[in-house]
Amino acid sequence: MSIYKELKDKKTRLSLIGLGYVGLPIALAFAKKISVIGFDVNDSRIELMRRKIDPSDELESEAFDDIDIKFTSDTEDLKEASFHIIAVPTPIDKNKLPDLYPLNQATKTVGSILKKGDYVVYESTVFPGATEENCIPVLEKMSGLKYIKDFKVGYSPERINPGDKEHTLSTIKKVVSGCDEESLEQIALVYELVVEAGAFKTTSIKVAEAAKIIENTQRDVNIALMNELSMIFNKMNINTYEVLEAAETKWNFLRFYPGLVGGHCIGVDSYYLTFKASELGHYAQVINSGRSVNDGMGKYLATQLVKKITQAGKNALDSKVLVMGATFKEDVSDIRNSKVADLINELKAYGINVEVIDPLASSDEFQEEYGFGLIPKPNSSYDAVIVAVAHKQYLDLDEEYFSSITNNNGVFMDVKGKYRAKIKKLTYMSL
């Protein structure tokens, strides 16, 4: 009997290793169709999920209704499954090199319980070749089994966009790959249980890995272009968003916008590709240049703000600035690799007193991650206000509100250009 048929008939179970932003929605989707083991090493997260609470604060409690799932941190429970999906983070280290530790640990965990006939599918974003060169040898070593002969492996990159309620797991076509024709067919059938848009079968695991990594690299490079254009237009006294609004009237103009590029995808994935390129003796000029531009945006924005504060007749050393928004993007609680932290650190380096608010972020988490916390609500008498993340809670605020919390000659920095043409009295600036 095929693995697909066994899963569908609930004669075996599917396991999901890593229940974060990516893993949990996948696990819950499958659990409405088949029997699932949801595994995570974090016991506190497991306990929350057992109580129908998403630790990432993305899913409502109703998402946990009518499902067949066992949440666990016990490796032994994984033995009940025959189809294992690994969806753990793949971050970069302080030197901006791939950090495969979470992936290796998850692979060791699965390898320790792997049995003949099992499938292992990776969803974590990696450089092309990582699954076959890094992961499969670990599975073989831990299990004592032989790749392809005893167990099958595939790669199907995650495409979940945190905070996006339109483009979801079921509506985005699923790229799938397998180690042979049989595994490719079976993996596609399994994913089609939950992906209404269907599966796109690639010719190899490396092709699927490469497809994923260039999705985010393409966005990274294009946003870098917009950021560099904003620097040029700033010197010309031209509003970048007005330029883009005009350019977008042409049918084939690509819609990208300047901003702080952080998070665990776009701000990270390019480094996986440049790492692999470097291993192969190729310096990725365009990609590295784009990364350099985007990584420098925090410093650039801080410098521009200090100039405006000084031009307003104020001493930067005596200034107080409010930063509104600390997560890596709007309307999510995730603070991982938030480039707002870069902006804050650069402002502090100028000697500016910085206070930070965010309706979605955890102050304790921000303190642990970046060394400073958040205040519960704004005070007053700020010399400048920066709307760094365009949370929906901020979009209805008007100039009267911002004026009420700023001093005379206050500066308003609108990083995402959401208040263009709405700010008349405060000194307005944006990318």
C-alpha cells in the first residue's frame, strides 16, 4: 500500500517537526484530513497548543477545532508516524553565514526514529544541495538505513506569508520534489490533501531548493533598488512614493517599495545563496550589493533623521524620539531579525533618547533579543516620531495626534509612506 493511501486511511500518521509560523498551520491543515503528530522541542509552546492557543498569535482558537493531532515534545511519539515534515527555522549567525543547527538537530531527531518505508520532507529554506549533502547523510547515520532503498526524501519549500490571510497554504501552488519518481508522486498526492491550488512537480530536490531561495532573493534585490532610488530622490527633493505611483501606470512596471528589510525570510535567504555561490568560487555581485543596501537602511534612516532634527534647531544629544512599531513587518508579532532594532541602535549611537512602542510585540522578547524593551504607551514632548512599522492600529492616527505628542518643530518620519499628503505642520520625511 502506498504512503498516501496509508495516511488517508489513517493506518499511519504524519509528523510535523517545528511548530512555528510555518509548521503549525501546516500541521493543523493536515490534521483536518489525516492523523498528525505535532512535534516541537519547546514544552511551553506545546502546552499552549494543547489549549488551542497559537504561540505565534497568528491563528484563532477555531483553527484547532475538529482535528486529529497529538502535540508532543517526546521523540518517542514520532515513531507512530511514517511521513515526516521538517519545518524548523534556518537563520544566519552573527557573521551572516547559514546556521544549520536547528535543521541538523531536527534531522537527528527524525533519524533516530526512522524506519523502513518512511518519508522525510524538508520545508525549511536552504541553499541548493543542502538536503542531499547535509541532511540525508545524517538521516542515514542516525537510522542505519539506506537512502532511497529504505527511506525516501523530498523537499517542498514553505510559502506561508505571516499576516497574509489571502495567500494561504491552501491557495498557493505547492512546489514539490522527491528523490525518485515514486516519491515525487506520493509527496505531491499527500500535499494535495491540503493544497487546493495543487502541486508543481520539479525535476529534482535541488531545483525545488533553488526555486524557493530565489523567490526571496528576487524580492530582496528589487527592494534594494527601491531603497537606493529613495536615497537618490531624497537628494533631489523628490518623494519616492510619488515617483513610484507615476511609474506604476505602465503595465509592466514591477511594484516594489523601499523599506526596512528584515524578518526570517527576505533578510536571511539571500545569505544562504551567496554562501553557496562563494563555496563554488563565485562572488554574487548583484545579490551582495542588494544585501549591503538593505542592511544599511537602519543607519541611513537614523542619519537622515538626525539631519532633520538639527535643521529644526535642536541638539540631537538632547532629543527624544518615539519609534512606533518594532516587529519585522506590519500586523505580525514576530520580532526576529527586525531591522527596526538597527534603526534604534543607530539613533542611540547618536546619543538620542529613544522610546519604542508596538501593540503586537512582546517587550520581554524584545528585551531578550535586542537588549532593550518597549514602553506601554507614548509619553509626550518628543522631538521626532518615527512610524517604522505600518501596523493597522496606526493608520487611522492623524496629524493632530502626532502633534499632541511632539514639541515645537517636531519631525515626523514615515518609513512606509503611509501618511504622505496627510502631514502638513510637522516636518515630514519618508523614504
